[in-house]
Amino acid sequence: MIDLPSQKILLNNLKKPKAIIFDWDNTLVDTWPLIKTAINNTMSKMGRDHWSLEKVKNTVHKSMRDSFPEIFGDNWQQAGEIYRNSYHAINIDKIELLPNSLNLIKKINELGIAQFIISNKIGSTLRKEAKKLAVDKFFFSIIGSQDADFDKPDKSVVNLAILGSEIDLLKDEVWFIGDTIADIECAYNANCTPIIYGHSNNQMSNSISLDLVNDGKIPVYFDHIEIINLLETINKGF
């Protein structure tokens, strides 16, 4: 089990950030049902068994160009095209922000903290979703898969995201909030502070080991209101 009291202490001990980097899918927006639909349409057309929602949640964290060759082998580009078409048929109409995401984004903007999005979703799709939800204006940059030479967890995506900003990764406190191991590894690779956004019912992605969380180094939270309250408290100290 996650040691919730210890996680509360870790959150409260965080330093005020100069910038916050967010993952997108299932950190700020609810896309598991959309991803599951697109994955299973792809599986059907590729002659594969369907995935349960649990398997989707525990498997999908790499970018398509990194994960599909592992799943579909030499046919990964064909599968990728099917997946993209299936996802694009539903995403703009059905994508929704997670509870308190917009309030958190607005609070960060109000406090003058720079915000960035880094996702393993294809960049053009990512930016269309952010624009549709009218949150794109709050972010200095929105970087997705294929925008940089490599995807998360490689630090090149962070370097691209902060290009032209005043952020110095060697000096400034930068939070990296996400829900999978790719986000944690990317945070460490870029000298950022990793923070895990957990799923409902005090659960996390199985891509993240419980030992990694309970070693007292990485805070976990389950409702964006927790970060809103934390930022308000931290800001009062300055």
C-alpha cells in the first residue's frame, strides 16, 4: 500500500517551483477510454486479442514510435496508422479535462509560475486537444512525440520545451508532474523534481513500483486540489 501520511509530508516539503512541467494524458485530461477504444480497434484489424482497460493503463506510457515496434514488430507502422485514425475519429469530440485540472492550471498562471506540457502523444494531436479545451494559452510550450529527436524519458524533450524561456534546469526548481514511469525517468534525466499524479481510489500506474514511491523520495497525490492548496501555502511563505 502507498504510505499516504508519508506522501503528505513529502508534498509539504516541496520547494516553490519556478516552473511546472505536466504530462497530458491522464494527468490533465481523461483519455483512458479513448486510448482503449483506439487500441482495441487496432488489435482487431491486426488480428490480435483486445486489451482490458487495466492492461491499457499498465502498458501505455511510451510513445508510439518506441512502443509499437515492440508490440507489432515489422507491421508497427501499419498498426500506428490504424491507431491514429481510430483515435482521431473520437478524441476532439470526447476529450475532457480531469477534475480540478483547469483550476490548477489557472492557479499556476495566477502565481506567475511557468507551465509546460510534455507528452508522448504525437505533438500535432496534443496541441489540437489543448486548443480544443482552451488551455493552450496557459503554457509556454506544448511538446509531444516527434517534436524532438527522442521522446520521454529522454531529456531532449525538456530541453526543447524550455528553449527560449528563462528556466535553468541546473539552478531552478522545476516540478515534473505525471502518472507513469516515463514521467519519473524524464524528470530525473532533466534534473527536475518528479511528482506522481495517482489514479482514483489511491491507485497508481503499475509502471511505477511501490518501492520507488515508498522510499521517501517521490511524492504522490490523487486530486489536483491538493497541489492548488500546496501552491497557495508555499506562496504565502514568500
